[in-house]
Amino acid sequence: MMKLIANMSAAALMLLSGPYAWAQTAATMDEAALQSYSVQGVAERYPAGTIKSQETADRALEDVKQVRANIEARFNAEQHTCYPTFFATSCLNKAKERRRVDLLTVRPIEVEANAYIRHARVIERDRRLAEKAAENEGKAILQQAPAEGKSDDASTSAHEQNSVSKDAQRKARADARAEKIEKQAEKEKNLKANEAAEEEKRAANIKRYEEKVKESAARQKAILEKKAEKERAQQQK
């Protein structure tokens, strides 16, 4: 028992002399205030679905950051209180569980704030891309439009060149269609010729098969007649 008390006292002395974060927070929040600190105020300030602006999201992240620091400072203060006690392990487990539950309580606020910020960045990026595309389209239209101040002769010449170009395109398309039709006709002609040849081949095969069947039937008939004739001859003897 004396050895256990001595070990607890040594641990308490180490905590008192070590550079723990709770000692830094104690400058603005005493140990009693840390022990009673609760995250419920922040949780009620940002219920689910209430972060709908960049300002609210930024403020929520700052509040969560401060809450996390307070939770850690409170945990360290509770450790400092637990070590000298007889049931130090049970006391420390309670402090750890309180810390775990409070961190889980404020985590959804942090997640929602970060999600809103990411969504807002995507919307802003898409808006800038749309503006850039519209700007580029406007420049392209201006570049394609005829320049002001051109003479009527120049406009007529451009119109004639455009007309010639369109005629050439129409002729090229007509030639392509004619060539396509000619190839299709040739293909159909070859297909019909192949079908006729196959039909003739099938007819020849059928004819040869029928002739073989007739020849076989004739041979069988001759064999049966010879056999019957032999039987009659033997009976006459």
C-alpha cells in the first residue's frame, strides 16, 4: 500500500512540473472552471443543417478548434486531480470517456462546416469557368464577324468566294453519294450472283443425291429379284 501511494505521489509531482497544455489554458480558465467545462453550448449553437454561409462555417471551425483545446486542457486537469487519489485508474477512465464523448459531440459540426466550404468552392469554380467560357465565346464571335469599314467590292468578292466554296462542297457531296450508290449496286449484284451460284450448286447436289438413291434402289431390286429366282429354282428341283 505504501509503495502504491509513493508511486501516485511521484506521478503527481511529474504532472506538476511538466509542460502540460492545461497549465497554459489556466491563464484564462482556472482549474475549477475547466472541471465544469461543457461542450453543450457549442453543440446547441450549431445544430445539424444550420451552417449555410461561409461566415458561419468559418466561425464554426474556429469555435470547434477552441472547444478541442478546452477539452484537452480539462482532460489534463482531470488527470492532475486523479493521480493522487486512491482510485486513480477509475478516475482516469471516467476522464477519458468524458473526453471521447465530447470530441464526438463537436465532430459533426466540423464535418458540416468543411463540407459547406468545399461545396462553396466548387460552386465558385464552376461560376468562374462559366464566365470564362462566355468570355471566350464572345471573343470568337467578334473574330468571326466581318470587320467594319470594308468596301462593297470586298464584301462581294468574299460572297462570291463563299458561293464557289459552297458549290464545290455540294459537288463533292454529290460525287460521294453517287460513288456510294454505285458501290452498293455492285455489292448487291455480286451478292445476287453468289446466291444464284449457290442455288445452282445446291440443285446439282440434290440431283446427284436423287440419282444415287435411284441407283441404290435399282441395285436392291435386282438383288431381291435374283434371290427370288434362285429360291424358285431350288423349289422346282
